[in-house]
Amino acid sequence: MTEDGGRADSAPSDPDALPPELRERLAAVERGTRESMRNLLEAVFSVSRGLELPQVLRHIVEAAAVLVDAEYGALGVVGEDTKLARFLTTGVSQERATSIGRLPSGQGILGELIRHPQSLRLSELSEQPASCGFPPDHPPMHSFLGVPIRVGEEVYGNLYLTEKRGGADFDDKDETVLLTLAMAAGTAIENARLYEMSRDRQRWLKANAEIISGLLSGSGEDEVLSLVVDRARSILSADLGALALPAESGASLRVALASGVDAELHNGLVLPREGSFVGAALQAGEPIISVDVAQDPRITAGPPRWKGLESAIAVPLITGDSVRGVLLLARSRGREPFAHSGTGPLLAFAGQAALAMELAERRRAAEQLALLEDRDRIARDLHDLAIQRLFATGMTLQSAVRFVDHPEARERLLRAVDDLDETIRIIRSTIFGLRTPVTERARQGLRARIMTVVEQAARAMGFTPAVRMEGLIDTDVPAAPCDQAVAVLSEALSNVARHAHADAAEVSLVVRGGRLTLTVSDNGTGIAPESPRSGLDNLARRAANLGGELTVGTPEHGGTRLVWTVPLVHG
């Protein structure tokens, strides 16, 4: 065939340039008709020209159907779990493929070729003992011809052809032609895979260079980590990318950033180390892969968030002997699953993220040390210079009072001395504040207080609730709503522990549109009508005092959902 799909007047290339085994196959076909030989040569060289693997696979299955005059054709790629990881078809319309539903995984006749990789020819599919029938809306199929595709010694996949046109059976010549094409396909696939590996290696090197450049230029940690997630998602063609970091307690992880499909369901989510996919990778200290993350038995905690996603890979961010986080990537249902063979470059790339976090931590430590040293100097100067001078001035004024006879002047001098004493007390308080460690003050933020309440409640509940936070929580929430939110959360989780009989709960804290919204939901028995409501009335009063409101309801899946929302009025 020519580049535009038309037929050339002569063979596309010299058959003598082909491998010896392939030439022998061609010689066997040549003993048939000249037209068959011509078509086979065109098909062989057509699939050999491609470099993009999806394009090569598509050419193979389409050429196979044409060569043996089959109405339907398919190419199944065998995955690492000996099931079909990819399934390409020809002859079936998109509408019918959609109505059939999920693509086969390698059962029945398709699995027969996986278990016994040799050519298989049948006159009637339904009479084969391994046949397990067809799903609804599947077109009728009777005659069958299947051959394996080998790349070196490895069985890469299988070609499946059904329904020879005219109602005839596939014959020896069809089998020989298909085996010849399969041999050429193996060579084409190997070349395409080598090209793909070379291209991906270049992309990983370029991405690594971007990360290193960002680190050396002093870019912020968030910026570098966001680049890590985006580049990994792009190179591995993932639909979702997320980065989870361990919490201070070490018992949970927080999704610091997420991008792609349903990123809003993951961003800010706090998950326990036990019972989450990222937690399993953190404990393993090595990449883990799930062929169906929505059904993965390692995931027992957190809200539903995997709808539409299937294959997933989680890679720990390792630097030295410590694991600093987990990089998660996931693909949509129906796409080729992640393979263990591709984890090497990803693990090395994840190391760049770990390095970014380590450098950012050291930079913060250096900045904090410089800040503390500066605060110490200021405090020392205030104490040694300002306070002593003010104290001396006050003593001078106090001693001068006895020389003043005018009552009003005497009163003003004494008032000035009192003002100096008050100023000294203020400066001493400032000095104390300057010498208070920054980390101690940071722990008093609303985020940290919320996590403390959750961790304390987890001991009483027997499980750790999932936590999701969104917005400028530590900067936009004034003291009054902050204190009330902590009290409300403590009371709500206490109610879950005592009355709900739940085994899962979720806490959501959102700052958006000038309002603070705290949501606590569980999967328990709900609120009985006869239950005392004094606790809920107390939470409602707390909301009303701040101009907000409390609503309590039952979600569709059962349990209880409490929503406490108040406006943020800055004083």
C-alpha cells in the first residue's frame, strides 16, 4: 500500500531484506496465488512502517481481517496478570461496542489462546468446550481463527478472526497467512516498543531537568511538586494525579494537591495510613499497582471517589531512609493498566519530588533559624536598651516629683511615670512573644486544632474519620468562629462515637464565599426521633450566636449528616 492507502504497482520493498523465518513463511504463501502473495507483502510492510504502538496495533488487526477475508477481527494484548490488558477490534461499530459493554478480559476461547499460545482453527465456536458464550447485543460468530503474536520469546498477544465471508471455514492457507503476519507484527511491535521506550526516556530526562531547574532557581515547594504531578501524569498518560503527604502524627496522610479527573474529590482529603491505597504504598516503601482501584481490598477507608477509574499506581517519594509522601496516578476504566515494567523511571522521578521536599524543608529550617536569631537580637536590644532607658527615665521623673509644688503638674508627672511602667510591661510582653518558638504558635492554627480533635475522637470511635479541608482556613477564620468550630466538631464526633454505631465517618471543613462550613457525616443508624436533642440544640445556639445555622439530615446512603455554617466577620 502507498502512504495514502492506495495499492502500489510493485511490492513496497525488497522481500530479501526480511528476516529468514519471515521469508520462509512468505515462500509458503507464494505457492498459493500471486494475488495473496502481493496482499501479504503489502500488509507486512504496512505494519512495519509504524512507530507509534497504538497505530501499529491498529494496522495489524485491520490487515489481518483483510488478508483472511474475515468480517470481524481483534487483537488482544496479554497483560502481566495473564489477562487481556488491551483489546482492539475491527468490524464492530462503535454503537454496538458500546451496547456490548465492557471489553473481554480473556475468558473462554480468548483465554484458550492465552493458556495455549498456538494457532487455533474452529468451524463452530459454540462447539468448543472452552466457549462461554457471548454477551447481549454481541454479533453472531461461528468460524474462528486465532494465532499468537510473539515478541522474541514472549507472547505479546493474540490475533482473533471470526466469520469468514461467504460462510466458509478458515483453511490452511488462511492460517499460514495469519501466522506470517503475526511474525511480522512481532517485529513491528518490538520496534514500536523500543521507539516508545526511547521517547519516554527523553521525556523523563526533560522532566527531571525541569524539576532540577526549579529546585536550583529557588522555586517554591508547591510549585515544584505541582510540576512533578503534572509531568508524571502526562508521560504515563494518567487521567488523575495526586500527591499525598504524611501528617505530623504519622497516622494519616493528606492529599496536598491533585489534578485531572475528579481532582476535587481528592484534593485536601485526609486519609488514614491503614486502609488507604497511598497508605499501603507508604508502608510498602515501593511502588504498588491496582488493576481495579475501585475494588481494591487494600482500600477500606475514605469516601467513594474512584468512579470511572480503574488501574492505579502509587509510588513512595523516597530520599535517603525516609519516605516523604506518595505519588498516585490513575487511569480511566477501559484503558490499558499500568505495568510493573514501567515503575523504574517513575520511581526515579518520584525521587526528584522527595529531593524537592527535602531542600524545601532545609530552606525553611534555615529561614526559621535566621528569623529566630533576628527575633533574639531584637528582644535583647529591647531589654538591654529600651527598657533600661525607660526605667531610668521613670526613676528620674519620680524623683523630680518632690520638687514640684503645683498639684496639676505633680499629677501629670505621676501619670507619665505610670505610662512608662505600662510601656515597660508591653515591651516585656512583646519580648516574650518574640522568644516563643514559631512552631509552637503554628500549632494553634485551626487546621492543627481540627486534626487534634479528630485524632482524639478516633480512639473512642475505633476508626479514623476521613478529613477534607479547603480554603484559607488558618488565615480567614477569626478567633470566635475558630473556637466554636473546634467545640462543635468535638461534640459531633462524640455523638458519633456514643450513639451512631458507625464504622466510617467524614469531616469536611470549607472556607468559601465568606463562610465557614463544617460538615460531619457518618454511615451509622441515624438519629432516632426519641433521642435527646440537648446536644444538637447547643450546636444550633453556637451557630445562631454567630449569625449562622445548623442542619441535620440523613444522606441517601443512610447515616447522619450534620452541617454547621457561620459567616466570617472580621473584627
